[in-house]
Amino acid sequence: MKSRLFLILLFTAVALALGVTGARADGIIIPDPPICIDTPCPPHPCPSPMPCPPPSAQLAIRYHHVTVTIQDQVAVTHVDQVFFNPNDWQVEGTYIFPIPQDAAVTAFTLWVDGKPVEASILDAGQARRVYEEIIRSLQDPALLEYAGRGAVQARIFPIPPGGERRIELEYTQALTSENGLVRYIYPLNTEKFSTLPLESVTVNIEISSNVPVRLVYSPSHKISVDRQSPNYVRIGYEDSNVRPDADFAVYYSLGEEQAFHLLTYRDPSDISDADGFFLILLAPRPDVAANQALPKDVILVLDRSGSMEGEKFLQAQEAARYILRHLHPEDRFSLIAFSTGLETYAHDLRSASEIEPALDWVDRLGAQGSTDINRALLEAAAMADRERPTYLIFLTDGLPTEGVVDSQAILENFALSAPDNLRLFAFGVGYDVDTFLLDSIAQAHHGASTYVLPGERLDEILSAFYARISTPVLTDLSLDFGGMPVYDLYPSPLPDLFAGSQTILVGRYRQGGRTDVSLKGDINGQVQTFHFPDQVFAERSVSSSSQPAIDRLWATRKVGYLLSQIRLNGPDQETIDQIVRLSIRYGIVTPYTSYLVTEEFPLGAAEQSRIAEGQYNQMLATPPAPAFGQEAVQKAADQGALSAAEAPAEIGAESQQTVRIVGSRVFVFSDGAWVDTSFDPDQMKTVQVSFLSNDYFDLSQAVPELASAFSLGSRVIAIHDGVAYQVVEAGAALPPVDLPPTPTLGASLQTTPAPTESTAISTPSASEPQTRGAFPCASSLIPLALVPLLGVALLRRRQ
């Protein structure tokens, strides 16, 4: 009987943590195999015979702290890890740290519990032989993903039962620059090698440069960015009680000009000439805030109905004070407070010089009455000046209960009154808000909707939002890609560009090639055009590991957009089809039980169409859910997070035992094997490869994507270049496998020269004796640190 996997289809979105995939390489301890003896012996007396320790007994990693200093593209990385032995016996073994890709290590220091330890630096060939020897001995492919990398190797003294070993290492590398972006990647993957979640994970990066640091972007994690000066930036990330399973990646650019960076990607596993994906990072020049900040109008519309009374209204008042105090001298403002009626600070837009009386007016406001949203919005629209950028900030915690209460009528009334230059940003506070109204009105007027959930601070959220949009520098943006056919761009239309911010655009393109790209926008009523010549859209990508999962980021945003369209406009078969196919191909899953179905893998095109049709029919037969309440607000917030995501959706914790992402591919554990979700058994035949055979290792060496896929387990179906490779049990008599051509990187990556000064690296002698620990009655190799957490026992089955 085939195993069946719960696949959660995408008909609502959840706020998913940031994450990308790629080659991963934390430092790991590989314990020595215990020495077997047949008689009891102290200090571990036991009857004979005794079974070997279970394979699940691994070392745990207590914490993982990383500190990085980057000076003019030279990065010094300091790693601090604590390994914990949860077993009843002591463990000693070998510490291995696979050297990150593109690293030119010029200095290396290794400390164990505060004492320096001799280490061997292995080149890629030496490391590969070590990896393969361990994999063959332990029958565990976890190290395959490091094929093609060098490594640092050192002996680790015994760790007593319940004891710890603190390991610190530091290495220097020269960072690469690609398409004008400097890239730093730290391999932050401990999920395979720790029995317990990590208590603490931190990554802190300092970037200093002789020229201004422009754009800073992490496609993998939610980071905080502190720009202490144009030439010095601090980046921080921290989490607790987690099992990190994604590389930590940061991109940044340097220079005086406006930042425009293009990254493109075509799936190297696909030979069907499928269209490519692109990502554009855009940021204004560093001096634009002082020289080209646009005078703007801000209209703040506050709900002061009775339901706002108390802490909510106090926070709304504090946010209003923050906005008023941060107006620029040439800005204008207006304040409207609404409930059953309206109260306005003035009947027209006022100069920023009137901040003090406006603050007094805000202090005197109180909460009472009903909610007349229609009248408040029409009053704000009437104040808008069609000649200046206008930002309407609309805050409410309730449904319309006074005047016009029909949401569609409110939308139509506002559409007839609001000028094209008005941008509306809606803030819904609590669960009693009309998500259909807020999302629709923000979407129609080039803004966004934000939901402030119970327990969240309204003043902090609103103040942080205004800080981002306080200084517009370019409005009404549009991009011209010359003769390059592009489509499915998100976000669309492009948002305004603000000082100190950046815009991330993703989309698709057809044939590759070179083209000139131009950006057009409005500055003080004058249209200006910026040219970016000779941009390259790749005709074929060599590897997915060098790109920040552009295809999955595009799919994440598109799924968020499609889900919102269904919620606001109702379902249709074509949209459901797209969501199902994107869900399965890119592993974008959500735990929404109303649409939980059980399906077996692999799922070909016919099965996916059947699922989509069934879901569409189910939605038609189900009464529409209300647009307010906790469920509606959570849906709206989650889908908005997907639509505006800066990194691909991560697999939820509840699915990590059965769904894995490797590069740009998604694998599902079904019927005892990891299966690429794009494998179609009706269209593809498999090429079988025996586990741990010479062909198996040759394929892994030739194609990094296959090595990463094969590292999932001993049974895998992975696709490369249109060929489905199926790993079967070891020892199977199979015909030889034709190896695909070995990919080459080409000239698109330029590596900064290595530092001129280096520190000598101490390496132990090849003849140095290697000691081993002893444990009674154990008779085989036990992969204490390398058994992958496949979670087979947790696989759900349907009889």
C-alpha cells in the first residue's frame, strides 16, 4: 500500500518566516564508532551481549552565534558553537567545517574550550574523499551536499555524558560581486545535526566601506538594518528554540549612483525552454534625501468611535503625534477624526509650521459614537491636491455602522472622488474590521493594508510605517525593458520610491539576452528617466545555489496575489488551477483545514487538474465566509504578507518532516522516498542509480543540484536537465549511467582579490596518532551526528 501525504492546498496564507535554500555547511562533530568488547568493563558495566546505541542518539547543538565584520569586501567570520552530549557514554570524534562556496580562506583559527587546536585545511579533492568515506561507512548521504567544497578538519577530545564542548572558529574570505551586488552567505543549517532545537541563534554583521553602502537585502531571513552612517551599516538576526535549515544570505551594493541590480534565473533542471525569472533591487542615490526629497501632503484619518476607547485610542494619538513631528518643512497635513460625525483640524491642508496647535488638537480628542467611514473618506478625498504626492493614512477598528454602510458603495463613492495621485494606506485594528473594504480600497489606490492584531502596539506599527514613507523621492514609477518580453510582475503597479528604502520587483521573462532598461518617474511634477544599459537576462543558469531562490520568491508573491483575488472577487477555475500547480511545484503550503486533502505522490498534470477542479467545486458549494472576524483578518494579514514577501515562503514546521526544499526544487516524502514534486510519471521515465555506487558519487560530483537532492536519503527521485534520476537500494545491478556535462560558471561572477596579508595555518602531521573512545558491547558504526531527521515514523498514512 502506498504511503499518502497530507498536502495542504493554498486557499489562505500564513505569515511564513524568511528562508532560502542552497548549499549548507555548519560545523559538525562526527563521533568515532565505539570499540566493541564482549565482557563488562568499567566504567560502563553491562551484560553481554548488549545492543548498540540507537542511531537516533546524536549530539545536540546548544547555540550557534555568528559575528561577521566586512571591510571593503573582505569578511572575517567568527563562529561560536556549543555541542552537548545527551548520551550515557562519552563521545569523541572529528570536527568538520565545510568551507563556504566562493570562500578564499586566507586565515583560520580554531579554538576548543578556550584552547587552540591544530586543524587540517583540506582542498576540494581531499574533502570529497573524506565525505565519501564517511557516507559509505555510515550509509548516510547527509554530507553529499558538501561535494565540491574544501573543509577544515580537527580532532575533538572526549565529551563526557551530559557534557559540552565549545568550539570557536574564525576564517577570512574575499567576497564575490555579481551584477554589482556583493554577496555574503553563511551556511546556517543545523537541523540535520542536532537532536534538540537550538536555544539561541544569532547572526550579527558589520559592513564598513570607503564608499557609501547602498542597498542591503536579505533574501533568507528577517533582519534589522541599522544605518549608522552612509559608510557603516549593522545587520542583526536572532531567534530561539529553532532548528535553522536555511543559509543566511545578505546582498549589498556600494557606490554613489542610484542602485539598480538585476538577478535572473532559469531552472537548470528543466530542458523545456521554460521562461526565466528575474529580481530587480532598486534604491535611490544616498544623497537624494537632502537634494531631491519631494514635498508631500499627509492626510491622517482616525477612527474615534466608542470601540477605540482606551489603550487603542491612546496609541493612535501617539502615532499621530509621531507623524506630525516628523513632517518635512515643505510638507502639508490635515487631520480628520470620525465617529458618528466628523471633526477636522482644518478645512484645508495646513503647513508643517502649524505642528504645535495640531498636537494640542490631537491631545483633546476622545473616543465615542458610531463609525461613518464613507463620510470620512470623502472628506479626505476632497482635501487632496492633484498636483502633489498625497498619502492618506486611514485607521479604523470597526465596520461601517453610520451613513453609507455597504462596502461596495463606499468603494465606488471614494473612487469617484479620489485623485490619481492619492495613495491610501489602511490600518485595521483588531478583528472587527471589514477586510474586503480595507484591502480593496488600498489596492485600488496604490497603497497597502496593514492589520494590527490584539496584543500588537498600534503606535509602534504606524510610526514605523510612516518612517519608511516619510521622504518620497520618485513617484508614479514605470519600467521599460526594451525588447525583452517580461510578464507577471509583482508588485504591480510599482510603489513610490522613498529615501532610505528599497523596492524589490520580481517577474518572468521569455527568451534571454541583453537589453536596455529604463526607469521613469515623477519628481516635483517633472518626469525623469534613468537608463540602465546592457542588462543581461540569462539564457541558461548553471546552478540554483548562486541565486536567492528567485523562482520561489516570484511564486510566493503570485500565490499571495491570487489568494487575495479569490478572497475579494470570488473563485474561478483558472485561478484555482494556478494556485494548485504553484503550490505543488514550489512547496508553498498553508495549514487551512477547510481545504485539506490527502493525495499520493508523484502528482502528474492530470492529477493536479483533478485536485484543482475538486477544490473549485467545493468552494462554489461553500457559502462565502464573512469579511470580518478573527479568521477573515488573519487571512487578510497572511495573504498580504505573501504578496509583499521579500523572501520565499518557508515550509511550515508541521510539514518539515515530509516536505523539503533543495535549491529551487521541492521534495515530498512519499512511499519511502523523497520525490521531486515536478516529477510526472506519465511524462518521464526514470534512470535508476544504485545507492552508494560509483555512478551515484560520480553524478553527485558532476551536478551539485543532484548532490544536494541525494543528500536527503537513500531513496530519491530528482530531476536534472529533464532527466529523472531514481536512487534505489544499494547493490542493485544496473546499467552504467551516462553522466551529464559538468556545468561551468562562466564569467558573470567576479571575485574580489584576496587580502594581501594572511595568517599561517597550523596543520597536524599526517602521521599524528588518532585516539578513539571505547564503549562496551557496541559493534558497528553509529552515525551519532549525521543521521538525517527524516521523520519517517511521523508520515501520515491513509488505509
